[in-house]
Amino acid sequence: MSFQFLQRLIGPALVTVGVATLLPVAGLGLLTVLGFGAGGIVAGSLAASIQSAVYGAFTCGVFATCTSIAATAAAPAAGGIVASVLSMVAGLGLWLW
């Protein structure tokens, strides 16, 4: 196998693995910013406004799913995040080199 073949194979693979690992972290961060917290809906947040305006006490579907994910998800260790970022950087460097 030539170096170019490996470069074109491994570079995108490393980027894909890094992105796939970081997407759930970004999603959890977005839910937190919107007001879906570990203890439920955060008072005064966008999520609380949506719940009071649209759903009231009876939530279902996407809103309930977001609440459940934010309440039960655990943030990964910092080492995993750093490894994912390094994987993406190395993959991009190898791919574009």
C-alpha cells in the first residue's frame, strides 16, 4: 500500500471518529444552554418559557425526550474530549498534507 492511499484512508477516518465522538458532547451542551438541566427544566430558561407557553404540565415527544436526555446524560471525561479533538486535528493534517 502506498502512503497516499493510507493518507486518504486514515485521515478521513480519524476526522469521522473525532466528530462522531464530539457530537453527543455538543448536543448535551446545547440542551444545557437551552435550559434542560440535570434536575429538570431550569427556571427562567428558554426551555421553561416553551414549556409554560406550549405544553403546560403535560409534556410529550421531543420536549420530554430532551428533558430525559439532559437529566440522565453524563458528560465525558476531559481526556476523552481532548483525544477526540486531537484525532480530528491529526486526521485533518494527514488528510490535507
